[in-house]
Amino acid sequence: MLVAKNLSKSYNDVKALSNVSLSIKEGELYGLLGPNGAGKTTTISILSSLLKPDGGEVLYQDKSLYKNTSECKKIIGVVPQEIALYEDLTAIENLKFWGTLYGIKGKQLQSKTDELLEFLGLADRKNHKIKTYSGGMKRRINIAAALLHDPKIVFMDEPTVGIDPQSRNLIFEVIEELHSRGLTMIYTTHYMEEAERLCDRIGIIDEGRIITEGSLDELKKASSVKEEIQVKFTNPQKTDLVSMNNHFNGQLSIQDNQMILSTSKTNTDLPELIQLCTNANLQLEKLDVRSLSLESIFLELTGKSLRD
């Protein structure tokens, strides 16, 4: 549905994007994950026609974005990172204003605003001014404004920044419902748990480059980072721990009364390890499984924390 080829963009002497290429399938929820300043917003701005690249091209259904801008804009919805609402207007007044810009009028506009306010849980606050809304409520109206014209593809640029956990969860539920309806979405975030929960595929961007992409399972399989099983014992015999280390071909590290097994086969290695401990009459004091996460994958690829 959407293909970007070799996008580049600089601001004065700062290289914001360097040869960014990606392809989004119809109905896909694609996550663009990276730290602040990585190039996420610049990518979104180019893909949604708000910004022209210095180089490269963007195709929507095999049509060039910049040769068919007016036509492509009709199928694009954008949820910007900054709140794009008029504080002294009510929610319904804001939606009607944005609706008229899309060419929606009369009963169609009224029906659509009512539908979206109900969908986003704000029907009872539709006549209240935006300045009385919480941050999370403003974010939801921001999403409603992007959906007024029934777009085929929606760009969401960090739509949960600066809001409380309850509001974040409400937005997640809205996004999951839109996804279930088959809406194509590109979602930027620097929160790994959002990408893990929501996205079909994830592109990790850093310093203006896509450094890897794939489903969560694909990213985990491609990573050299292993999951860890950490076990602490009550007064174990060192010979027992050494014996288990030999069983796992030296994958165990042993420190005092604790051992750590680095593995890519947690589902099979964990019950095997527990059985060995039972057979050796070792008493487990604590057991912890540290799963492979996007955070650890990102750290492996870039050498820095996701929020650096």
C-alpha cells in the first residue's frame, strides 16, 4: 500500500534521515520505534506529505505522493505529536471545523462527529471547551479529528506522550479496535511496551536510519541476545551446580548461591532445569525469567538505551 524509497532529509547541517526505506501492507499496524531525535517525526511528516524530502520517493498504491498530492491526501489521516485543537472551542466545534476542511458537511458531518465522540468515549463532554479537558481527553479528540474523512491510512506520532496510564490504555483500546477493522496505521513511539503490544511489524530507527525491522518474533530470532533464567538456591553444593553447568554445555554462570542460564530455548530449558534441581534435592529460594525485550534488542544494535 505504501512504499518509501531512500528518503533523506537534512536541516541545515544536521542529517535527520539517511536512505530510509520501508514498505507498509494494507491493514498493517507498523511501529516506528526509536529514541527522541531518531527521525520518527521527520519520517511521518514526509510520508504524510507535510514535508518534502531532499531525496527519495513515496508511493501510495503505486502512485507518487508528490505527483498526486491532492488525491493521496484524501486517504491520509494524521495524528500529530502536538495537540492540534482550538482550546476555546468545544469538542464538537473542533471536529466540525476540521470536518469542513475535509469537505464534509451537513448531516454527514453531524453523524460522523457523533459517531467518533461515542467511539472515543467523549460523547458526554462534546459541548465542553477543550481547555477544560485532561491531556488524555485532548489526545482522543486529536485522534477523532484524523478519522473524520474515513482515511485509508493513519499516521500516529507518539499519541500517548504526557498522559496518565488510564488514558494511555483507552487509546490503546481505540487503536486495537481500528486495527481489527482493517485500518492501515503507522505508529511512532519511544516506548517499547507500546510497540510490543500494538504492532504487527516494528522498524527500529536511530540517527536517521532504519537499522532493523520485522515482527517481534523475527526481531527476537535475529538477535544474539539471549533470555535469562536466574535461579537462587538455599545452601547448594558447588558440585551440583558444576554438574548442571556441564549438562547445559557451559551456558550457566555461577555466582555464590545463584546461577544464570542464558538461553534461546526457555520453554524447554526451564522445565529441564527445574527437574535437574529436583533430582539433586536443591532447594530453590528464587526463580526469575528475564525475557528478551525490544529494549535489549535496541541496546544490542545501537549500544545505548532506548530513552537516551
